[in-house]
Amino acid sequence: MNSSALKMIFNSNPSLSALPLRLIAGTIFAAHGAQKLFAWFGGYGLEGTGQWMESIGLAPGFLMALLAGSAEFFGGLLLIVGLLTRPTAVVLAVTMLVAIFSVHFENGLFMSNNGYEFGLALFAISLALALQGAGRFALDNSLSRKLS
């Protein structure tokens, strides 16, 4: 990958607006990923999540649970520190689209009916971060400066 492409990945709008998005969404994603991967916070771990994913047609279930859990857990941690924010946010946005359309869409918008409003909010946050980058107080900025 050439240096101009790397600069695009690490460069971001220098405002503070991304900071609360990164910290809050990163925490939520990491916690949801920890539920899937490690059975933390009342989750079912890889085995249980994999069985559930298989039951709704996301097969092979164990692999799907590993991919979704890893994207959420490690992606959440990357968002929190602001490292590889743009590509991480794209992966998380795609993960949310899969969740919305494979699990929640048929239930309508509202969370009270297991709808897609929460997934849609996380999708929007991820999309915003993919577009604007990590913002101020992010490791991406240090890497961007070193590439300059």
C-alpha cells in the first residue's frame, strides 16, 4: 500500500466530535463482542452464540459467532484508542447491517419488539466514523504525522 493510501486511512477531521462517538460506540461494541467470545456480561460465549446463529441461518454458526464477536470486541477496542478507525468502522457498519437484516428488521424499528433501532444507531455512528476518521486524541493522528 502506498503512503498516500495509508495517509487517507489515518487522516481525520481534527475536531472533538468523533471522541464521544468512538468512546461510547467502542465500549458498546467491545462489550457485545465479549458476550459472544467470552460469555462475559451475561453472554453465551462462542458455543452458545454459534448455536443461535446457526438456528437463524447464519452458518456455520461457530465461525459466524467468531467473526461477529471478533469484529465487535477488537473493533470496539480499536475505536476506543482511535487506531485504524476508518477501516474498523467500515467492518462494524457491515456487521450492524448483517445484524439488522438477519435478526431485527422483521420486528420493526423499536427495541421493545427486538427491532433494529439500536443496530441502526450503531450503524450510523460507525458510518460517521468511517467518513470523518478518528478525530482528535486518537492513535491514528500519531501514525498520520509519522507518514507525513
